[in-house]
Amino acid sequence: MKQLKFILPLAIFLALAVVLYNGLGKDPKLVPSPLIGKPAPAFQLTTLSDAGKTISPADMKGQVWLLNIWATWCTTCKAEHEILNVLAQRGGMKIVGLNYKDDRFKAQQWLRREGNPYQVNAFDQDGRVGIDWGVTGTPETFVVDKQGVIRYKKIGAITVDDARDTIIPLVKQLEAEAA
């Protein structure tokens, strides 16, 4: 009976250790989004460039588009910005920005200085739309198909490999599909 007192806690401890070890060994950036395969969350926000104009996902229906959530205070966003500029210069990819929990004037200045890869930027000052999209931080990027369904999510900065191996082929595939 005395041995059981020690074996049971030891067994529980070992089981927890195995579970924690397996969980810690996974890359949190590869956690699948529950939004994949579902319609993009609706929103209507003012544009970053003009507080009198609005933008919503409904405006992009019939097009494949990339939604990039970014902010001027985000150092990782600056790191990926060059890749977004290259994607925009290549043409053929509609990139929509979601400026997240930021200052409108600072964001406008930042884009003038760093280049503006976005066809349009939604201004999410309080971050509520980001919450609907499941944003855990910036940057995050989504690919949305012609029907408005989210087909891909990347947490963290887009790399050259991500763009070349995943995003560009996916966008081409989605654009080739019938609307």
C-alpha cells in the first residue's frame, strides 16, 4: 500500500511531463486557424487614407485577396514589409491591409516612408475587427478566395519561402478556379 502512495503520483507526474513535452515541441505559428474554410468575418471600417471612406470584405467578392494585419509599432511587420512590397510590384495580387491598434497619422507616414504595397488599408484603431479574425498578434496574413472564404493563415512575418512556396501558388490556383 505504501508503494502505491508513491507510484500513483509518480505516474501522474510522468504523464503530465509527456503531455507538456509534446506540446512545447510544436511551433505555435503552425496552429491551424479555425477560420480556414469559413467565410471571412464581416466588417466595415474606414480606410487608413480617408476617414470618410469605408472598406469591407464584401467589396472584394469575386477576387482573391490577401489580408495583412500590421502596425507601425510592430517590428516584425517592418521585417516582412519588403516582401509585401515585392509581391505588390509583381502585380496580380490584391493586398489589403488591416492597420491594427495604431495611430492613423503615424501609419500614413510609415507607409509613405516604407512603401505602400496595399491597394487599400482598413483602419482598426481599437482592434475589434482583429479579434473577429482571431488575431493573436501582428503580423498575420490571410488568403481569401473569390467567394470570401479564408483559405490560408500565416501567423508572423511572411518569408520569401512562404511567398514563393505557398502564397503565390495558392493565389494562382484560387484565381484559376471558377467564381
